[in-house]
Amino acid sequence: MNIQIFGTRKSFDTKKAERYFKERKIPYQFVDRKEKGLSKGELSSVMQAVGSLEALLDDRCKDQQTLALVRALVPQQQFEKLLENQQLLIDPIVRNGRQATAGYCPDVWKEWK
């Protein structure tokens, strides 16, 4: 397994995800989205793995105006705007190769080999 956790240090769900993998002695790489966000390719790969851009959006984010703007745009513009405003992404995004989850999803992670 090659686990990457994209999140923020203050996010409780990110902390829970880190604890999940630590308790199972599964090595992972943590990427703080505030310091280094997802690249265009990573975001595209995650979006394909979770099924849609909508699944990546955090309904509880602080910037509700930008979230509403992203939802009003056409799909290509949504992707570009989300790339610029990664604070709208749900925490954490966990990747394992081509597989990915958005949010805290231990039921999915236990199936990963």
C-alpha cells in the first residue's frame, strides 16, 4: 500500500484518518493542503476515483460564497476554481494508488490491499 493523506492539521477527520493507519501500522505520507495542495493531476485522479467533483466539496467549509460560485460554474470551470481554492475540499482525501476516498471512510480503507 502507498497511502497518502491530504488534509489539514486542524481537521478532526484528518487526525482520525492518521490514527486509523497508525493503529494498524500502515505507513502513510501526510500532505498538508495549506502548505502544498493537490496538483492538477492528483486532483483529477482523485475526482475520477470518488466519482465526481461534487463528492470532494465540503458543505461545511468557511467560504460558502466561493462554494456557491463553484457549484454554479460549468464542469471545466469548477475544476479550475477548485484547484485555486482547495479550502473547499473535504478533509481528508486519502489515496492508495488509483483508489481514493473523500472524508473519513474506514470501511473503504479496510478493503484496500
